[in-house]
Amino acid sequence: MTTTTKPAAVTVRVPGKINLVLRSSARRADGYHSLATVFQAVSVYDDVRAELAEPGRFEVHVVGDQAVRVPAGPDNLAVQAAKLLASTTPDPEAYGCSLTIHKTIPVGGGMAGGSADAAAALVACARLWGLDVSPDALLELGAELGADVPFCLLGGTALGANRGDHLAPVPTRGTFHWVLALSEDGLSTPAVFERFDELTPDGTEPLEVGAPLLDALAAGDPVALGRSLANDLAPAALSLRPGLGHIIDAGLEAGVLGHVISGSGPTVAFLVGDDTAAAQVAQRLTAARVADAVRVVTGPVAGAHRVGI
């Protein structure tokens, strides 16, 4: 690993994700579930600013939406990412950083907010410390941190296999318009998978995302895509959070093309045809008061990338 010129600070912007389809096996012997999923990065972002700190010093400050719900110590995944990156260098003790995370991706919302921050920290610290790290090496480090981290680095639309960390880009035409119904209280991913195992002990076999969904993405056809959205974890999420059913009903009454609970939830993503329809659906969901917040986003967008100077 070689080094390059080191800036005083680096800011990286990273998007959240929606799982357009998520298929899960039963729990494996190693405790994980095999997944087949299609991710799409959408225009809700966290910004992670990395500044030089004394060697061996790693700290994080979190501001923005739901900041109080994010760990601000060694349990923070962005801090773990920075430490992991430092550990790959010949002299790990020579590096330190101060991270500031500005949150807008929902916390515990099934949109990979923590994984996104870890991805941003990898990109930011590699530049901050002047490390010449290849994209493939960052993806490998990301997979060590969590199954969603590699996609947060990659962005766009991608097929995920194994735990979701084995990625292949998915051809996608045009822009898709989404309305997100957000819940202030998140859902625990382990709890959702535990309930999934209780409800569906045999899991889903075989794990296929389905040609209609891939064809709809390639054609840029939101109507066909809306018919193909699916999530095996949805019954478990609804069992733990029955109120999600009211959100889904309100979206259907508003005339959306399709809906999906993202990841382990509780964020519900509604697909619509264009920005005008998105504004109308968002207005109706807000008036119905079924969600704590409503946000209009588009996808696909780029993964973790530097912004500013």
C-alpha cells in the first residue's frame, strides 16, 4: 500500500438503500441467512467528515436526524471502519481521526444507515491518510464490517448474494421515484430475522430475485417494477410492528405503483411514476398521519463519494 498527499479534512457523502426484492433462506449452521436481493441506492444521504487526529486517537461526533440514537464511541461502525483501515497499514499506530457524521438516513430503518457511515469512513480515511487503496480492497474491508457496507461503497443498483455482500451491478435505465414513509422507532435486524425464522422455518428456496424485476429495471419501467417488489422479511416486520399495515394501506389508497418494506424495516418505500405523483402521494401520506416522516427520493444514485474540497 502506497501513500499520497494528505489533506487536512475529507467529507464523503453516502446514500441509503432500498431492497427492491429480498429473498432469505432459513438460518444457516453459521447463524447467518443466505440472501438474494436487489439493492438500489436512493437520494437520502449521510455526510461523514474525517479530520486528522493524534496517532491512535479515534473519535466520532454525530449530528442531525436521530443523532442521539447513534453510538458515539467505539461501537460506532464508522469508527470501527477507520480502525480496520488503519490496521491494514505497516504502522497502524501512526493513524488517528476525528469523524463527524451528519445523519439524514433513518436510524434502524432498514436503509443501511450504519453501514453507509462505515463505507463513507473507509473512503474518507483512505484519502485523509493518503493511502492508495484499490476499490476492490475497500469492498473486501467493507464486507468484514457488515453485509451492506460493500453496496454502500458501490451504489447504483446491484444484485446481492450470500449475505448480500457478493455484488453484481444490475443494468438500470432512467430514474425511479420513491416516497419513503419513515418511523421514528427502528426495528432490530436480529429481532426481525428471529421472527422470520419462527414464521418460516424452511426459508425461501430457491433464492431467486426473478427475471420480471430485472427486466423492469433494464427497461426503466416503473409499472412493471412495482408489480415485482417483494421482501420475505415483510411478514416478520409486520408481526413486530403491526402499524406498518396502516402505512401500506394509506399508500395503496394514494394510488402507488408498488410498495416494499426496505430490509428489516420499518421504512416503507412506495414506488410512483414521476415527481408529480411523488409529491401527491407524499402529501396524502402526510395528511393521513400514518408515518412519523415522509420523504421523496430518487434512485439509483452513486455510492460513497467525496464532496467539497
